[in-house]
Amino acid sequence: MEICTECEKRAGVKIAKGHGWKKANGPDSCSVCAGAGKKIEALCASAFGQSIEDGIECGSFAVSTSIPRRCLENDELLLLASGAKNFMPLKNWLNAKLGENYKKIGKKKIAVVAGGADCTLRVDFEKNAAALVPCNIYVFGRYEKFAAGLSQVRWDCANCSGKGCEKCGQTGARTDGSVHQEIERGFAGFCHEGTILHGSGREDVDVRTIGRGRPFVLEIARPRRRGVDLGKLESWTNSGKKVAVHGLRFVGAGFVQAMKNCRLDKHYRAVIGIGRQPQKTDIEKIERLGGIAIMQNTPTRVLKRRGEKLREKKIYCVNAEECKGNIVADIFAECGTYIKELINSDSGRTQPSVAQATGTQAACLELVMTGIEDEFLEAMLKGH
């Protein structure tokens, strides 16, 4: 086993010949680093030059290295042979050298918090390649959906699996656009490679969302630009007629799961038809559903994609009135309540229901989500 001067210094001691190690003629013949240290300056210069050419905005960066396995294994043998207490592992040493060199070239600050950097300097010593890769950006907001007929995200045509056919008019989708598409258009200024919409739950295609709106996080993949004015972006998005966004702000990657774990109760306004002129007693019976727990089996309409399960859900409050031969009901219910089935009973799979209470074939003619109880989410935002 041969060892270069740099690795000997890193080990913190002189390696005795009795351990089977000998002085290398140069870094390239070192059994541990294989001359990796010599490549650092050229690799950093290459990564920096490419980042300028690509127009990548970067105020801070972290370092990630890929080192040949044989080098790491020999580095462990070096530690055992040296027995040094101040031994610096090869990976740590290379990361530090890369950070210092790139900082000198680009005059950038190394991110202290893991995952908090603008970019990652990725270096592969085996392939002799380096690149500055933009880290994903996460933007929190709330959206209102004014147009029924929009899915939350792209919904592929069942007939062609998104490829395009006569049934879907060659669009490959079941719906004419999505909330995701409407929001994404405003984020083109980030010069990204794609986005993912993470919603705090989702509404049916035919359900509108108003009020404060539904919380979401848009994940922006590898954005070359980062200094985008979210206020202007919000105004541009809201100039459309289908979707509006509010309260846009940057958050960390961990906020996505934190948001999804929140159980947020919701307010709805439903237009209900019962097949006849509503009576005062119908209104009273419907309002009595407020303040009780109902039992819901997984609705028939979603059984293909969700398993059979019996759920208990609280209906906190119901206020109803007759309007133009139908009933308009404001419903405040526990997170995860299927409101349409609360109304039509889903052939008895939801008990009790509006249909059962009124003794009719009650149907949900229109449904709007009017609010979300998300105070807990607001508290979490203060920490981001």
C-alpha cells in the first residue's frame, strides 16, 4: 500500500514501514486518495464555469462527493494503521478542500444547515466530473378554485393512460386542465425543470374552493433563478379566472410532510335536491345532523383506488334553509368526511345522512368548500 504526503498529514502520524505502507512517488499512485486532491481546482473551475453558462443563481452551497469504494476502504485501513486520534477521513478532507476552493472561485458562502443551501456542488472523483446543482425550492400558499371541472393535478385519461386518444381529444387527460397547471404557469420565472403540487387534501373535480383557500406547497425542481418576487408572481397568477393563490412564502422541504400530517376540519356549502318542495320539517331534520357522529364506509365512487374502511366522523354544525325549491346547507365537518355521501347516503353506506333524515333520494347538486380550520398550520408557519 502506498501513501502520499497529503494523506500522511491527514492521518496525523508518520506511517511505519512495518504496517505494510510505503511512501508513494506522488498523489496519483497513492492507494488512498488516488490523486483526488490534485483534481479539486480543475473540477471546481469546471463546475463554476458551467453554472455561469447555465445562469444559475447561487448565494450558498453545500458539498456532496462520490469517492471510489476502494479509496474509502483503504482510508479505513489507514486509520487502523495510524491509530491517530486526530485522523481526518478522506471524504471530510476532500469536502473541506472543495468548499474552500469553490468559495475562492465564486466568492460564495458555504451553507451551515444541511439542506438549507441554494445549490449542491456535486463532485464524482471516479468519473472526474463536477456540477453545481440547484436545490429544490418550496413555496407555501393557499389556492382558491373558482371553476368546477378542474382536477387538482393532471388526471390521466383511463383509456390511453395519458398518451392521447380520441376519447380524450388527444389531450391525454380526463379534465380540461388542473389547479397545478394554473398555478405552475406563474412560476416560469424560476427557470425550473418541473414542479410538484403538494396539497393539504384535495377537492373533487366538480367542487369549488373559496374563502382563505386550500393550503398547498409547490415544489420547484432545480430552479436556475431564485430571486423571484412572490408578490408579483401572486398578482400575475390571480389575473386569471380559474384559480387564485394567496400568502405565497418560501418554506423548507420538511414543511410538505408537516402540512400533510395536519388534520384540518372544513366548512362546506351544499345545494341539496330532495325531489320535492322542501318543508320546514326537512330543514329541521337536516340541521339535527349537526353535533353528532356519523359512520361512513369508503364511498362506492372511490373504492377502485381506496380500500374498504369504516370511519367515524363528527358533523360539528349544520345550518340549512330553503332556496328556489332546493336546500342550501352550510356544513362544518371533521377532516376526511365525505360530504356528498353525507347527503345521498351512498345506498346506506353512510349512516345517518340527509337522505335518511328526510326520507328522500337526496342528491348533492353543488358543493363548495368555503373554509378550512388551519390555525395549527399557521402556528407551524411561524417556525419556517
